[in-house]
Amino acid sequence: MTEQVALRPCGARPVEAVRAALAALAIVAAAAASGCDGAPAGGPIRAVGVESQYADVISQIGGSFVSVVAIERKPDTDPHAFEASPAVARELASANLVVENGLGYDAWVDKVLAATPGARRSVIDAQHVMRLPDSTVNPHLWYAPQTMPVVAQAIANVLATLEPDEAAYFHANVRRFDASLGPWKAALAAIAGRFKGTPVAVTEPVADYLLDEAGVRIATPKSLELAIMNGTDPAPQDIALENALLSGRVVKAFVYNRQVTSPLTQALLARARTAGIPVIGVYETMPAGDRYQSWMLAATRALSAARAGGAPTRSQAR
Ligand SMILES: [Zn+2]
């Protein structure tokens, strides 16, 4: 992933004009109205992956034909509470391609984009390309192995319209990307074959799609997962049940969201450790230096190792 540095076809924008998001948006809107819309014009296609995992997939499909920015890329901040800065608004407003998650996970994106009508851009929403209804409760779509191949294809389709001469290259990259998910899918299938129905506990549903695919059984009450995710008060009986799952060693692993923690999740983590239950640390946002494929494979191997009683893996150690 590279920082956006190149291609300011409308000239540099005055620094003092970007103190507030609205000021920045006004400048971009004016640029768009004058016909200067940040189109490729011989330079790389400007793309934004709202979450770093989507930015990574854009990079893998677009190669050197895209200049990609990841907005949410820090695994130490709560993505559910992200707020756009003026700089972020500018990046989005001037992009040719934006890939967002949808399902309310990054609802601020649509507000920023709506504030810059007239700018030429394509927006890919993972929720929409996966045809998921708004009522879908778990927004962490990238943990499902079905998601990124569809997103990657949608990315290639957009890039092919922006750089038609390179369409074959983009589509070849989709095939390569799909093939590269093979080891992850094989690891999921192997767990499903060996540990189907094994009970595990979680905090919020960040990795639930992966756990479902691996065939393990999520014993944590769904209402507790959603309360933790949404920052609402969990029901006392849900906490009591979760405590019993851990202290009673009913579950064989505890999948812990290291990125979004609270006194409750920290207390659950301590309880799991006291009970000697293997802890698998997972993140919402892809850590820097990872690729999407290796990130998912590491999480899956951590699950496999935890269930098999093996040594902690990289993602457990984090
Ligand atoms: Zn989350």
C-alpha cells in the first residue's frame, strides 16, 4: 500500500483551506464543477480502500495502475467509532474508485461522498456486491471466504472501464487472487473435518464468518456478541453464561477481539486465561505488513492450533 502522493491535476490545494471537512469538500466540489475531476489522465487510478483489507485487494488487482490509500488501517483503534478528518474527506472526494464495507460499518463514507456530488468515481460496497440485506447483523464481511473474490471481480470490472487496455491484466489478477485463497480455504476445510461442532466462545462477532466456515460452534449468546459490538449494556444472564462457558472449560478456545476491548471483554479474557483456555487474538483491521490472504490464513491456523493444543501462533501472540 502506498500513500497517495502523485497526480494533483487541479494543482496543489492550499493547506489553510483544509482545516475543516466542509472547507475541503467545498474545494473538491468546485474542482469537479470546473471539469477537473481527478481522472487518471495518464497517471495511476486513484483508489481508496476504506478498510486496509479492501485497499490490499485493490492493490492486488490493480497493480501499478492504481495508487491506493487505506483509510482505516490501524489495528489499535475502534473501527466502529471512526470519524472522518478533513484529510480523509479529501482522499475520498478525489478518488476514482472507493471500496467500502457497508452494513453501517463505515456509514460515514456515504455521508462524505454525498457531500461531493458531481465528482467522477465508482463506489463498490461489499454489502451490495454480496447482495446482503441491511438487516444482516454481522458486518465483518471480510472474514467470510466468499466475500473478497466477489469484491475483487467488482474491482477488476471498474478498473477495466477506467483503463480498458489493461482489462486482461486486471482479470488475470482476479484469477490469481482467487487461487491464492486456496491455502486459507483448505485450512478452513481441515478444521471443519477435524473439529466440527467444537464449542468456542467469542467477544464480538468479528471473526464469526470464519468460525462458521470452520464448522466450530459459537457458544456465546448472539445477544452478548451484539451488545459488545454495539457498545450497549449486555444482559446479566448473558454474562453469566459466558463466564460459565469459560470457567467451566465448556469451550475449547476463546476468540478475542484485540482491537475493540472494554472492561467486560478484558474480564472475560482474564477468566479464559485463568481457566487455561487457548486465546485467539483477532483484529478488525488488517495489520500493516500483512496481505489479506496471509492474515486470514494466520487466524485460521491459530484456531486450528488452539483446538489441537498446539503452540501459540503469530496471531495468538499478538
Ligand atoms: Zn467489529
